[in-house]
Amino acid sequence: MKNGRQTIPEKIVVACAYCSKLLKRNDNWEYDKGTGVKSGMLDVSHSICPDCLKENFPREYLIIQEEKKAKMSQDIEEGLKDFYGHITK
């Protein structure tokens, strides 16, 4: 809080709680390269990167991967129905 007002952080960075990699665009996890996380310049939220999830929680990692595959298959199937729907009716 500054001057009695709550400040909203300019940027929140997601870091792996195990290895400290940072979540970048397109679900890429990379090590900190001077973004200010270590110096405390940015606010940090914690998560677990896929590598650490696989290493520390292999069962949960497999469940998540299967859920992603099922969702992708469903999205593709629905997309094809929409695209070819007028032909198959």
C-alpha cells in the first residue's frame, strides 16, 4: 500500500516453485535472465513447470497430459463438425 492506496503491480511473473524457471509466452519455461524477480522488482506468483511436475508428481503429470489429449481431440472433432456440418446434414 502506498499513501493509503492499494497499488496494483505492473507485472506479475509466474515462477516454478521447484526450479525457479519463469513462465513465458506460449507455455515456455525459462530461467530468469535479469527480469528483476531476484531483486524483488516484480511480483511473483508460483506454479510448477512441466519438468518439475513430471519429476515430482509423475501420476498427476500423466493425468494432465491425458486430459490435454482428450480436450484437443474434442476440439478437433467439433471443429470438423462445424466445418463440414453443412455437407454431412
